[in-house]
Amino acid sequence: MIITPQKRWFLYSLILIFLLIGVPVWAGEEGVVKGSVVNIRQGPGTTYKVVTQTKAGQVFSILEKSGSWLKIRLHNGQDGWINKDYLEVNTVQKQVTVNGTNINVRKGPGTGYAAIGKVQSGLLLSVYEEKNDWYRVNVPGLGQAWIANWLTTQTTQNNTPTNNTTPAGNTIPASDTTPMQGTITITGSTVNIRQKNTLDAPVVTKVNAGDRLSVLSKQGDWYQVRLADGSTGWIADWLAIPDNGTTPSRSDQESEVLIAPIAEGKTFKIIDTGARPILVLEGWNSTEYKISTRQETNSIVLELQGPSERNYEGKLTRLGINNIKIYPQADKAIIEMAFAYPITQSVNYIGNLKVTRILVGTAENKQLSGKVIVLDPGHASVQSGGWLDPGALGKTTGLKEKDVNLSIVFKLKTLLEADGARVVLTHAGQTYLSLAERAQVANNISANIFVSIHSNFSDGNNISGHSTYYYAPSSDPVLGSQRTSRQKLATLVQREMVKTGGRNDIGVLQANFAVLRETTVPSILVETAFLSDKTEESLLGSDAYRQKLAEGIYNGIKAYFQ
Ligand SMILES: [Zn+2]
């Protein structure tokens, strides 16, 4: 085509008009899933492989159409195809953010309609329909609802709509580029770094799981990173986690990014603090829920009392939450959240408000992370009359068993804690607890294991060496059911203690000791060596040898958890 001066002038005008009106407002389409369990396929037809499944209420942005099939952007950033019969397609008129706290969303367009939930400031909503002064929107966790337009602000459209119009659950407002300082660690294996912050941008290089990169900024779901050669690139934020100390340069105010009413007067919320998320339960008192952490899957599970019909599945990649699932189970509501990183949690209950805040932290991914171990230094009980039970006394020097036990326990505690375990002692020098109450310490906190440390004594001659006891009679339903774990723990600790202690291997024995009988968690009693044996008494008196024993027991515990 020959560009005549007239045509050139026309082109210039077009460009000028574009510059004046700015980037055209994007109006994409979102589909809300209708079927209960729906297949998502690799291509537009039932002959294509099923890549995943979805269910009612899930929201996806629609990328293109082919016959009766729709191409959608999946929550993991990849694309898939779904039959149009299973998707209620809504044209996104615009996107708005909620202004103000506790804003009612209603069944219909007017205050005369029943409120079906509340939303909070900052929540990003796609508007499907406008009626009078009301918007029909999809509220994550709630479904379709109407919100008054005067309680929202229109969000500026971003020029990469398919990437920040994140579907169900990921309701973080699209923001402009936020400068950041710090580093991120790659969590995906072989991850693309792209020229721009879109999934179709050219790949400039690849990085691997565990690689650490400096962050320059954050835009939507993307980090801008500095590469080894000094150039920059973009990486999707669900493939990396920010390292400690990585902070966006914006003000760190808390914003509620997910609000899920569970039942009348009971709500579950996720708060973005700019660092790790906070989970909030409103309306339950502290006896009406159970919070558990599953280290193997980096997940937190909340069991909330009271019937609920809430069903929801989504994710919040920016907060490192790969999956959020809410579903009823008997007379409870269950909330499962899988995180992209090893987690810790601490609970703060505000009784008069019936509000529980669960602070999610990053656990270092160590071998014993999340394990709760109760150590019991043998003896040192305050007896009636006020004297302290010293345990056995060394035949030669009168070395007190309680001091040897305590010293080994402290060394063992240091080793276990360095490996991520949470260690609880039954006492740290003297105690009023009975033997059954020492066992109770472990039972009360559902410890993973209970380990009692003793030193042996025999009036007969020539007995020396290491031994480990457990108790698991089949007549006892609790102890009998733990037979395998109790025996395994005893066997591995004995094996490793013999290696580092180097004395005679007496072996693994069974005995009806009170602490072993009364513990409802797997337990052992370790007899390190003999205070009645001259050589061993001398060894037990030495700090270096106590350290060796502690290391052996520690190695055994580690082996038990592997
Ligand atoms: Zn003892």
C-alpha cells in the first residue's frame, strides 16, 4: 500500500485520537461455572484430554470461543477449554473496587432486597450488569449479588487484562506498579522469566526452584526481577515466594481480600497485611473451632462448629495461598488452605468480640519443622517432705542421675530445636508433677512423641551399656494401636545411641513404666548408661560424652520422623 500524504495525515489523526482518549477500556468476559463437577480439557472438544475439573460457582475469564467451546484462563495461569453449556457467560462492563467497610450486597438491585453478605473496602469486583444505580457482580465466596454503585469506585483498566482479571477468590485490586525491595525465591521447577508481565510475552531466560532473585517492582500478579546479567524480566508471582524482609514500598495497611460468610453471624476473612496473611474468624468462641496445621502439605485446616451451606474454592496467589476450599461436613464448616510455603500459625482470640485472628508465618523448611517433642528429664520430683528425688547415685562419685538426665535433655533440646522441632520439657530442674502428670504434658498438647531420659543402675556386677524401653500391650487399645510407632522409635533411638555412645548394646526392651503407660502419644524411656559401672559413671560425668549421647538420641528421633 502506498501511503499518500492524505492517508498519512489520516493515520496521524487516528493515533492522536487514541492518545487523547487513552487506552480503550477493556471489556472482557467472565464465566461462572454451572455444573457440579465439570471437566476442563486441553482443546475444544470431548476428544481432548481432561486437564482438571471445576465446580459450580468458580469464575474464569474467557479468552476465546470455538464452536460450543470456550477457552478460559485457569487459576494456575494456564489455559483450558470448557463446554459453553456449563458456563454462565457474563460480559464484564467494568471493574470497580468497594469503598467503605461492611457494605451490604443484596439479592436484587435496591435496598428493598435482602442482604446476602457484606464486602469490604478494596475488594475488586467485575460488573456484569447495571440497573438504576446498582451493579450485578460476582462476590467471591458468595456468588452473584448486587451492590450500590455509590459504594464503589471504578478501577482504572490495566493494559494486560487477562492477567489481572484473576478469577474466583483472587480479588486483589489491580494496582499500579509497586516498587519493591528484597528478594524472592523460585518455587516452581524450571520457571520462565518473560520480557513483559504477560503469559504470552517472550521468554528471556529460565530459572530453577530455589534460585533467588532481586525484586524491583510488583505489578498485579507479576514480579519484575533483576537477572544475573543485569537485565530485567518478569515472573508470575505464584511461582515464587518473597523472602523475609521483602517489602513493598507502599504503606502496609491491612486489607480484607476474602470475606466468606459461613453461617448467620459467622464469617471467615483473609486479610492481606503486605507480608503474611492473617485469617480471621468472626462469631465463633474459642471452643467452637479447631485449627490444625499439616506440614506435609503446607496447609491449615479450620473445623468450624455449626451448620453451614457454604461451598467455595479459590486461591490468592499473591498471598501464597494456592488453594482455599470451604465446604460443609456434617454440622461443621471446613476450611482448607494450601500455602506455597512451609507455614507456622499462632492464634490470638479476642473473647468479648468472639474474634480469632490466626497469624500465618513462614516456617523454615527443616527436617523436624512442626514436630512437637516432649522431653522428660528423669527424676527431680519434689517428694513429700520437700526433698528432691535424685534418681540413682553414681557408685564411685555419687553423681546424681537427675543432673545427668537434665544435662542430656538440654543438649538434646538444642539439637532438636535447631532442626525446627518445638520442644517442651516436663520440667527444667525440679517438679511437683507425678509421673502420670509428666505423661499428661505430652497428651495435653498432642505431642508427636514423648522421650524420657534416664541413667541406669544395677546392684549386680558387670552390667553396662545402652538400653531403650517402650510399652505397647495389645490389651490396651491406645497403646496397642501405637505398637509399631513405639517400637520403631525405641529401635531407632537405641540403634543411633549405640553408634555415638559406643557402649554395650543391651537392646530394646518393653516395660510397664508409668510414663510409658500413661502417655497416649508414642513414647520411649532411654536408659543412657549405668551409674553403677565405674567407666560409664565417669563417662556420664563428662560433658563431651553427654553431648555424644544427646546426638545419638537426636539422630534416632530424626530417623523416626523420616
Ligand atoms: Zn531413672
